[in-house]
Amino acid sequence: MKAAVIESVGRAVVAEVPDPTPGPREVVVEVAACGLCGTDLHILQGEFAPKLPIVPGHEFAGEVVGVGTQVTEVAVGDRVAVDPSLYCYECRYCRTGHNNLCARWAAIGVTTAGGAAQYAVAPVANCVKLPEHVRTQDAALVEPLSCAVRGYDVLRSRLGAHVLIYGSGTMGLMMLELAKRTGAASVDVVDVNPARLETARRLGVSSSAANADELERPQGWDVVVDATGNAAAIQDGLERVAKAGTFLQFGVADYATRVTIDPYRIYNQEITITGSMAVLHSFERAAELFANGVLDPEIFISDRIPLDRYPEALSQFAAGVGRKIVVVP
């Protein structure tokens, strides 16, 4: 079969690889679409994936075309979105309900072959059936939405909160949509990319700007979310949190990224700084939200690029051009 392969640091190609074979409790999915994510760029930089080469792609959906000998939950022909998370269920973190922090954490498309291919293997437990009205080629959005849902689980946001989001790429826009639906009094967005900021305005923001200084909230925001992973944005966001407010590190920063915190201010103003890592008990809820129209795929997906052009799609994504880019086998 044909698949994208990150061969070595900085090098991605499209190549022929062996067709996958399912284990007893696994299925083979014919991929309809696979989204690109910042994690893919980290893998390209030599981060996250334990070894290269790897077939990337952890945001994907498709049709079941093969099932293992012990699979009864789905059948050939079912359309599914796939949760890429792979846990050991034995370590301290799994046993205390923090599976996303698993000591043996793994993921389809990160540590094992993923969905940037014609076919992918997944545990049947990771497959969520799609209702008839959901287009399979749109359902690659379910995985990133599940990360955003996890982010809001961490926030435990109160009704009437004033929210500031840094970044209006896919994840920032998803956080925007969830903020609107969880009772925020206002949602402001900061981004230096004018095209992406225009999409945030299209979805409906209270205000938007290239710099938070342009926004009128001198007392700060109850909730500040970084969806960029950029050091300058993170540093600025930490200074914008109101008293008793919360800063959520949601964007994935490079390993070497460093910022400065003010311990006295954190103590004196009771500021919470927290993070949200991937998916945790949120994939099924994200699939339901998606089926109920929480996101408009025509707005969120800006480009559908053939798998043959995966390296080009990755370069476009790295350049910040477009919103969600999906590759189509």
C-alpha cells in the first residue's frame, strides 16, 4: 500500500509499505482522510516518536475493511473515527485514571504506523462508529476535537468567564467554539496571522487582535489559553491572567521552549497554571459533539490534499497557510 513515511529528521516521503494485518482484537481501516497536526511537525523534527522511520497520522477516519478473529463490535463496511491513544492500563497513571500520562504511553501515528496511508490498523476499542449523516472524510476532525474537550475538562470553566485564546489555528478555533458553548461571557482571540484571525471573526468572537494590548481588558482574563506553543505567546499570556484566573498550556511547545513565571504573583493572586495532554475519556464525547454540529467542517478544513503530496502538505502546514489540512489517500 501507499503511505507517507517520515524517514529521518527533516525528511518525509511517500512510499510503498506492506499492507497491515489485524491482530485478534484489531481492525483494518481504509483511510478516508487524515489530518495534519503540530505533533507531525515535532516528529519531523525528531521529537515524540521513539524511532524513525514512522508512518505518521493520528487524526483519521475511514471504513472498516478487515477485522480480527475476536472482533464483534464492528463489521466490515462500518465507518469509524479512530482514537489513536494506546495505553498499558497497568501503570500507576493508568490505574489512577490518568491514562493519557501512561508510563508506557504510545499512539497510532506517533509510536506505531498511523493513518497517513491507504490503510491503518487500530484496536477495535479505539473505533467509534459514525452516524449516517456524518461524512467520513470530515471525521478526521473528531480526534483534535477530543483534545479540545479534554482541555475544557481540565479548565472546569465557570459560567460567565472571560476567555482569551492565543492562536486561531485549528485548535484555537476549536477552543473558541467550546468556550462559546460552555457559557463564556466573552471570548477574545489573539493571532499574528491575519487570515486565521479572520476565520475566528467569522466564527464569532467578542474581539480579536494581533496583540493583546489592543484588547480592552486591563484587569485580565479569567481563563487564558495558549493554543500556539510559541514562547512569546505563552509569556504574554501568563501576564494576562486575572486574579484567581487560570492559564491553560494547550499548544504543544518545542522541548527547548522556556518562559519565566512570577511565583509571588501566582501565590498572591491565586493563579492556576495547568496543562492538557492529548485525549482522556473525551473521544466519544467529541464524536457526539461533532455529530451534533459543534464544528462546521467546511470552515475548519481548508485543504484536502492527495496523499501523494504529503511532503508538500506538511510544508504548507509548517508555513501556517490554511487551517486544518487533511490528506486524502
